[in-house]
Amino acid sequence: MAHPTQLGFQDAASPVMEELLHFHDHALMIVFLISTLVLYIIIAMVSTKLTNKYILDSQEIEIVWTILPAVILVLIALPSLRILYLMDEINDPHLTIKAMGHQWYWSYEYTDYENLGFDSYMVPTQDLAPGHFRLLETDHRMVVPMESPVRVLVSAEDVLHSWAVPSLGVKMDAVPGRLNQTAFIASRPGVFYGQCSEICGANHSFMPIVVEAVPLEHFENWSSLMLEDA
Ligand SMILES: [Cu+2]
């Protein structure tokens, strides 16, 4: 999860997020190279008086500074498109969960089971247990099996919300009357935190998302316990 004074992204917990982090580093590398070059040219121009009043044009340098930026843009666009289509891919999911945004909580339905669903409310500050994170913990976590493709169907009951978990590389708009689809694979066990990412009203900041990735057997135990309770 995020920590104080953090500058970069959260650590990746899914293959797609891994790709996104690599792409971010790649793009930032190009930004740094260009910024360095521009800064050098600015400093060189303001600190010297080297001018040549006889040179009026130079075809060669104009060709270079036209073609080179185009090549750089292609080097950013192609990997970007690759990840874009990679994220759209739904690879035969083992589990489908419907996430519904409400004012102001999330509800989850495990549609592969007959009667498995629950609401997920934020735990108020005064009720937090030691080790819980303020404004991020929920009373019921969305439990998923690790290393399994999981599909999330996202929609909303009332207004626009957005279901987002940064470390899984997932952010999907929850639109009333529309069913959106996204997918992820949790590559390790862990608890991954997210928040509603669409300004949805007064308690927008207080409807966090908690995904708990566990080994498959633990998930089976959890789901049978939830079914007994229902
Ligand atoms: Cu919301």
C-alpha cells in the first residue's frame, strides 16, 4: 500500500501493474533525457555570445529535429498501446465478482455461488483495531484466490463511482445502468487497498475498497463460511 512521503507508484501485485510500472519508468526516462538536453541548450544559449550572422538556414538540423521527436513519440505510443490492449484482455476467469457502487459503500456479489454477497462499509476511526488503516479498512473485505484470473463486473446503484485498486492496476468506472468489466490476477497473497475514484458525493472519501488475496484453499474455506452465515 501507499506509505508516507512515497513518490512513485505502489508495488505491483498483478502482472498488468508490473507492465504499467515498467512503462512508467520507460516514459520517465525519455522525459528526463529531453529535459536534460533542453536545460543544457538553455544554459548554453544564455551563457555564451557565440553567434553567426551568416548562417540563415540549415536543412540537416531541421530534418533531425523533425524526425527525432516523431520517432520518440512512436517509442512511447507502441508500448502504451500494447498495455492498453493487454489490460482489456479477459483470460478465461476462474471467478466473477460483481462490484456495485452505492452512496457510500461497495457491495460485492460472487455470482459463481448461489448466495454469496455482502456490503463493504468503511470501518469508522473509533472502531479501528490495531494494524488497521484509517479511512482504508472495510468491515468486509473482497476475498479472492491468488494466482487466479478474476473478473470484476462493475456498476453503480445511484451515481457514478469508480472501483480502483492501484497495486492491482485496476480502475473501472461504475456507471448506473451500465455493466463494465475488468480483470486482474493477484500474483501474491496480500491485502490491497483502493478507494472510490470518481467524485460521487459527500462521503466519496469514505468508501474504500479492500481486496484480500489468499491461497485457493483459504478462499474455499472463506466462501463456505460465508455461505453458512447467509
Ligand atoms: Cu463513490
